[in-house]
Amino acid sequence: MVTLTLFTYSIGKLGFGGVFAVLILLLTAVIKGTLIIRDYMELRGVSLLWRVIMYGWLWGVTSAIAIVYLISLTGT
């Protein structure tokens, strides 16, 4: 988790931008979110319903951010 956090920090600090950088940052956020859901919240062995709710929320929010970002690039 610390490595992923430092990686995302360095992307911003080095001034990388654009679609590729945003998608890398979102992918990193999904990986970190998955680790938090699975290990910190201890939802590794719970029922399928809870996993669908938690991972669905994570992917839904991340997908919404990516879609809104990509739409904002196409028109103003």
C-alpha cells in the first residue's frame, strides 16, 4: 500500500498528466481499494452478496470518475 501511494504521489510530483496518467491513478486506486476491502475490512470470506456490494461500489465509482473525465475531454 505504501509503495502504491508513493507511486501515485510521484506521478503527480513529476508532473505527468493526460489520459494515461489518470487511468494509471484510477487503476492504482482500485488496487488499493481492493486491498482495503479484502484485508482491512476483513471481507475476504464473507458471502457473495457483501462482496458484490463492496466491489461493485468500488468499480462503479471508479468507472463513473473515468467516464466523466473522458467525456470532459471530448467537449466543452
